[in-house]
Amino acid sequence: MTEDKLSSNHPPLPPTTEDDRFSWLRLLRSRRVGPATFRRLLAEHGTAQNALAALPKVARDAGVKGYEICPIGVVDAELKAAKAAKAQLLCLGDARYPKQLATLADAPPVLWAIGDISILNRPSIAMVGARNCSSLGTRMARALAHDLGAQGYVVASGLARGIDTAAHIAALPTGTIAVMAGGVDVIYPTENTGLAQDIARQGVRISEQPMGLPPQARHFPRRNRIISGLALGVVVVEAAAKSGSLITACDALDQGREVLAVPGHPFDARASGCNMLIHDGATLVRNAEDVIAALPPQEQEQPEQTLHDLMETAPAPPPKRTLKETAKLHLQILNRLGPSPVAEDQLIRDLSSSAGEVGSALMDLELDGKINRQSGGLLSRSD
């Protein structure tokens, strides 16, 4: 399990030149390359340039025909759009990248940021809740965000209407982070255009998506893991029993973050999710003091690792297997997986195989579209 922990949680070496950053973007924008596959490719091939050169063969060996890496023109256009929007590129492993977010196994390899990026490495609390929130819910969100800001915490949320909007507005003077579901330059909902501009001046907007990409439904669950991943804890102010806010709360639990909720009237459907969270063990929140008291003690900042340290602890590439052995392992994995998600470490234990061997096979199957990887290190079969 030590090997799996390193391969999942150890950040790759950050790019140091413009060519390196270009290659990182090109690799990440290539088809079927998500955060986990990106990190495995870098672990196996050392650099993004080497991974790009190897990717067509990796896809071909996984049974994908006619695979092509992301065209150079696509990355050129994204970089041009970023320059026009005054967006900065933050790469995993870079000193400017949010340290709290970097601890996630599925941390975004790159983030686009518009605004004051120093805010990203201050202690933060995520606040989420209903879009069609009540007047009391709005007042509670504003009070919590204001008081947490006064205590030195940055408030992170998703720029949605309702609770998110109230939290961002109240936290503007002290620092707020808006995590976008689409491109960092695409404001959604449009009614929050003015607020988004204020956040760019007094806080920071971030996104893992390409510049100019309109948000789609599948982007929001991925966005939610970043909101919770940035924070020490997630406060749910109002949420229905089935809502995106509860997805964020589940992400927080998977990530080892604190989950807190504001209670509501049992007859109010907008409070049913919060009441359910409290029933299941979430911390009940009445004020900012309740939130701060529930947070883990802050650890002393560790000295930055040197390049030598990172190279010493980087995971070794998995041993080469024959085609017959690879096919057998692929079949074993697919037989173990079904539509219900299974944790990757549990799969490794079930197969009685090394984390490196299974990780490489999972990358092949993910490229081939045969498995889906979800937040929290969960896997399921595509068909």
C-alpha cells in the first residue's frame, strides 16, 4: 500500500519552462487523460513531453484505434485566451498551487486563476447551499462568511446563485475564492457577472477547465471536489436531500475534511439535507465560533521539498508485463468492477497485486473507455 499512496498523493515535478507548461496542457487536454491518468503517465515517463510521445502507443496497446493527442493549435488558442483574460496558470507541484488542494489524489494538474492567487494558500472554509435559498438562509450565509473572514479565513464557494452568492459577497473584503465549473473566463450564471468581476479584483476565480469552455452538467460534480479540497471544512447552509451541496459534503468526507451543517425546520425541504447531515454526524453550526471550534488544529508549515527530495521519493515505474499477463490483469479488473463504484485500494487488495501493476492497467482501461474514475478514488465499469 505504500507504493499506491505515493503514486496517488505525491505531486509530479512542476514544469519549469514555457515549453514544459505547454506540454502539460497538451497532455491534459488530450482525449481520455484525466488527473489520475495524467499523474500515472508522468510517473511512468518522467516528463510531459515523453508522455505525449508515448501516449499513442499506450492507447493503441489499450485497444484504442486512431488515437491522436491534442493538436498544438488547441493549446495555442487556450494560452492566447488566457493572456487576454489575464489568467495565470498554476501547475501541481508549483509553490503557488493551493497546498491544501494538492493533497488530493485527483487534484487538478493545472488550474487557471484570475485575481489574487496568494489567497489560495490561506486557511479557507467552503460554504455551499441551495440556489433557491430562504431569506434566513441568505442571512445565515452572510453572517457566517463575514465572521469567518474577520477571523482570518478565506471563504470558498461555487459562484452559484443563492447561498454561494451571499457567501461570496460577505467575504469580499476579507478574501473569497470562486471555483468555476466551466472556463475561468466564462461567468455562470450571467447574473453574477458583476460579482465575478469584483472577485477578480478582491479575491480569486479558479477553474481546471479550458479557457472559454461553457459549463456543462457533468462539470459541476468535478468542480465540487475542488471547492471542498481547497478548504479545511465544508459548511452546508441550506440543501435539499438530493442536491449538489450534498455531493460536495460527500467529497469533503472522502477527502478527510470536516463537514458542518446549519440546522433547519423539519418541514422545510431546503433544510432536509442539512438535517440529514447532522443526524449522520456532521457538526451542527449556529455561528462562526462553532465552525472554528470544529476545525483541526493548524499544523506548522513544512519546508518546501528540494528537487532532490522529490526525485528520491518519486514512485518507481511498474515492471513490464507480457501481453498475455496484461490481458489477464485487464480481465480480472473488469470482472471485479460493476456499475457500483469500488475504491481503488480495495480493488488492489482483492486482486492481491501491486499498486503499480494495477495502476498501469487501470490507466489502459480508462484510456480505452472501459472504466470510469470518480472523485475519492472510486472506480466503476463503463458498460
